[in-house]
Amino acid sequence: MYPDYVERFIPICGSAKTSPHNKCFLEGPKAALVASKDFDNGQYKTVPQIGIRAFGRAYSAWAYGQTWFRNHGYLHDGKYADLDSFLREDWEAGYLGWDANDLITLLHTWQAGDVSHIRDGGNYVACLNKIKAKGLVMPSKTDLYFPPEDSKNEVSHLMDAKLVVIDSVWGHMAGGGSNVIDDEFIKNEVRSFLES
């Protein structure tokens, strides 16, 4: 939105515009929440636990790559006994502190994500072409929200950006804080970029 504002930028596991596929994925967790009997069309008086738990379960499969699941990454080195424990204790319980209507608002904000919407009247390519800052764009190889193919397309429209793919099975969670290997890779790439 402000092509002259910064000298450098580093999006990690993100996008300049939410893709149609990503918008479609978000409809799943949203539908699980709003269709629950305790959501009460957003007029709930107590925490709609059934809906929020359904939201968490619907959301969970998208955060990690398929190989992560195949390798039983959800056990988290013994933290969880099985997949259901992981879903119940991490994904369901993890959203119970959130307000259900806030979750819907956040999903709508994500779905509307587009840097060109305000600045260039929706002309995404023109908007990216105007960015003068030097960029390091870092998608995760297995991110189901923001796949490397989308980032490659974005980089092709930027004046001075480099694409570095995080070679990880952690999907979107490779973006920071989930595992030491990805964190170290990101840290080294960022340091190198900022020192260049």
C-alpha cells in the first residue's frame, strides 16, 4: 500500500492477496462455527463451545503439511497420545478463549486481504510493480494457505525481490516458533538478507 515507505520487507508464510483457494478453505471453519446449535446466529449468551470446538477441528488440517501428519507430527514427541488428543487439547481447547464473533471477523479480514484493494483499485499487478523496497519472500514448501507457487507469482511482479522456500513438512507452522530447524533456517536467511 505504501511502496516507498520501507527499504526492505520480509513476508514469511504470507501473501499480498488472499487466493480463491484460501478463501474457500476459510469457509469450512466458518461454516462449522456458525452452523453449530450454540452459535445462535451470533447472539449467544455463553461461549458457544460446540461451535468453537468444531471451528478448531475444521481449521486444524490446514495448518500443517500432509507429510507432517503422515509422520505423526501431531504427537509432538509424546505430548499427545494420538491424533484425537491433539485435536481436542490443542485445536479445540486452543480457541475456547476466543470470542466466536471475533473469529468470524478475523476470517472475513483474511478473506478480504489484498494490498491493491485500496491503493490501486484492485489492480494487483500494478500495485506490486510499484513496490521499490528490496524483498525476501519466504513461503513454506508445504503451506496449504500460501503455497510457494503463489509467492513465485508475486515475486515475478516485484521490482527487487528474492524467493526463498522454507523446505519444511510443517506447512504454515514453519513460519516461526514450531520447530528449531525451520526457525534457524529463517533466522539465517533473514540475517543474510539484511546484511546484503
